[in-house]
Amino acid sequence: THFGFRDVRVEDKQKLVGEVFSSVARKYDLMNDLMSLGIHRVWKRYFVATSQVRPGDRVLDLAGGTGDIAALLRDRVGPSGSVVLGDINGAMLRVGRDRMIDRGRVAGFEYVQCNAEKLPFPDASFDLITIAFGLRNVTDKDAALREMERVLKVGGQVRVLEFSEVKAEWFKPVYDFHSFNVLPRLGQLFAGDAGSYQYLAESIRKHPPQDELRAMMEAAGFARCSYKNLSTGIVAVHTGYKV
Ligand code: SAM
């Protein structure tokens, strides 16, 4: 399959994203390590370590996939806290749940299949909301950000970890080569699926860069919005608050 999203109507995007993640779910963790040379683990640890998560918090990890962020958060909310792993894709959630159970991690997790654009939670439900490498895949990002604002408690923090715009000029050709040559080949070789990784590279290029995403978060109602580039902007961590 070819996922050239430029040729695709908006209403078809949701279905295609579903197909992409169902087809990669089982190979997802291996592919992350291969594609990023393991660096995604460092980004994720930084993302959680610098969040305002506290013991006892109720946390939502949206587009949580196979649960990397949720597992890190779980360690920080302690026995009195809880983590909800929300994802639109049942296959990703199942892989995530099985991984947690394999590691003996059962208590304090909930798994909720949901669309970020329309969250099945009451207003002011969470102390912290995280979304890592997920917002890029959401069709109506503004709606998703507004929903996050709605279900966040006053004083709560939202954190977005996402691919962004590379800032170092020297690195751009290397990054382009990696995205458009190495990635689809790795996808073909290890997952038997070049199309999904072609989609990945395209979705990264189309995602709003740092300042644009910050403006979108402000428009959704978040206060004190800021971001920090990691690895020269390959990814950025965006933070906002509900006041
Ligand atoms: N957060 C995990 C991580 O960092 O490893 C998973 C990231 S994975 C690249 C993106 C996830 O977003 C997939 O599991 C996909 O099912 C989910 N997703 C895509 N669109 C979504 C939506 N509209 N609502 C909720 N989750 C969505």
C-alpha cells in the first residue's frame, strides 16, 4: 500500500492511520529502536522526568500506543496515583497491555480505546496529560488540543512530545536522507512494510513546526505555552497549563 497522504481526502486519513498502526503494532517497538538508534528512549525519559508529575496524580497518556510513556509515568505517580493509557487503536493497546503484564505491571493502569478528538472523560479529570508522537497522527489537532484542555484540571499541565523542525543546517541533508531512503528500507526489511514508514516520513514533514504548534496550544486555551528542542529540533517538547 502507498500512503501518500497528500493525495488523500481528510475523511480518509483516520482510516489510513488506523491501518498504518494496526500493520506496525507488533513490530512497533523494534522499529522505534532501529529508526532512532535507541534515542527515542532518551527523549521519552526526558519528557517524563521534566514533567510536573507528582505522587498521587491521575494522568492521561494519550495516543499512548504500546505504553512507553505510561510505564515511566506509573513509576512517578506512586501507589496512590493512576495512569490511563488512551489510544484509538486496539492492536496498539493490546500490545501495550501485554507488555505491561509481561513485566509484572498491572496495578494502577487503565486502558481506554478512544479518539483524541472526542475524549470519553468528564471535564477536569486529570492532573497531567501527555501525548508523545501522537498529535501528528490526529486529523483535527485543534479539536484534540481543546479536548485535552477540557479534561485537564485547573493547575494541570499538558505535554506534547513530537517530531518538529530540524534547526541545524548541516544536519538537514543527513536527516532527509534518513527519512526518505533509510526509513522506508528499514520498514521493508524488518517489518515487510515500506508504505507505513513512507507515511511516517511524510507525516513528520507535514506536522506544524515549533512556533505554529505553540500558537495552536494557545488557541486551544492553554496558558504559559513554551517548547524545548531536543536533538536540534528533531523532536520538541511542548508544555502548556490550564489556569
Ligand atoms: N506514545 C507512544 C510512543 O511514544 O511510543 C505511541 C506513539 S505512536 C507513533 C502513535 C499512536 O497514536 C498510535 O498508537 C495510534 O494508534 C495513535 N493515534 C493515532 N490517531 C489517534 C487519535 N485520533 N486518537 C488517539 N490515538 C491516536
